[in-house]
Amino acid sequence: MSENGLFSLTGQVAVVIGGGGVLAGAMATGLAQAGAEIAILDLSKDGAEARARTIQGLGRGAIGVCCDATSKSSLEQALQAVLVRFGHVDILLNAAGVNSGTPFFEIGEAEWQRILNIDLTSVFLACQVFGKAMVDAKLGGSIINISSVSSGPPLSKVFTYAVAKAGVNQITQFLARELAPNNIRVNAILPGFFPAEQNRKLLTDERVASIMGHTPMNRFGESSELVGAAVYLASRQASSFVTGSILRVDGGFTAMSI
């Protein structure tokens, strides 16, 4: 990814929540390749620091911070660590996530709350904590949330996850209106099927066949194929008039009906 021109992120600081994971980690690396310095926040300290080292190897400033994205106080502590190291925040990428295939009538309250907390409440809290820092800095910025093809119409077998991702879409569009006067853009990436640890156990042969039958490109996505969308939405130049959008990267899945 070029450090110059329309998609340059040179001089910007990106906070990537859940950046120790495969998909968010790929997007974090892509933001760094476009010129950004990166703070990787993850519940796994080892995962955050490992991704930060990878980015440092590209010649970019990077830190790994252990952070519980479902805790406002933990996010506030992480913000202070970012400000001490980099001085400001320009880009927030909310990518913490968890999934479950528990049948509806078997979903317990604890599982319901856990998935909602990680997939939805974390976005709400991070937008409060880091969004407020962006507003106070008066430098503008970009918030990028991660939605899902399950956000509507919902997919089978992922009830709580689908509810959470529908909520992410609402947060995205509400905050796009709320923060526009501050020159902060808020958008979401809506991935199709990208096999990762959180959903691999759901991909039975039958389900894979169903997914492929509904995906015109007839394959799963690769983590690298989310990078362009992330850099585009982060760029002050390329997406300067884009806010409240939900950008589909799904191989055509949501374009299909019958």
C-alpha cells in the first residue's frame, strides 16, 4: 500500500481494537503500510505485542496494549497509553469479536451477554472513549466499525452475533450524524465469509456448500482483501465525503436473493 497520494495515512495514528486477531491484524498491518503508526489493543497481551512487533518490522511506530474492550476503564487506560506514545488518535478500528452457533432455545443469559458485550458494547464504549479524544483534539478523524453479512437479513445459527452486528450498523449511522460537525467520519466494513478461529467451528460441509451457493464469487475471502476497504475509509483524502456508509466486502453475498 502506497505511503503517498490519495490513500496515504502518513502522520496519522490508528488504534486497532482486536488487532491481535487474524483479520484485524491484517487490516492493522495494511494501515501501517499506508503510513500510519499503530496501537494494537487486544485482550491477549501476547497477541497485541506480536502484531506490534510485526508492524515495527515495517519501520512504523507501533505499540501493543493489553485491553478489555468491554471495560470503559480499561479502554481509558489504553487511551492514555496511546496518547503518551503518539500524542493523538486519528483512526479507530473496532474489530473485537466473538461468535457462537448455539441454537436459539439453548442460548443462556451468560452467553447472550458475553457476545453482546464483546461485539456491540465494546464498539459503544470505544466510540465514547476514543471518539471523545478525537473531538477534543479538533483534528477530525475516522472511526471504522466491523459489521457482518449476518446483520440483516440475519443468518441462521448465529442469533446473538447477528443481533449485535445489527446494533453495530445502528451505532455507525447514528454516530456518523452525531460526529459530522467535528469532521469525524464513521463508517463500517461489512465482511462476507472470512474463515477465522471464531467462526471456523460453524463451517460444516453443509454450511460451506450453502455459503458458496449464495456467493457469486464462489469462495471465501482472504484477510488481505479487507485491507483496501480499511485504508480507503481511514484516508482523509480518498473517503473525505464518506460517512454513515456500510461498505460490503462479501464476494457478492448480499447481492443474491434466489
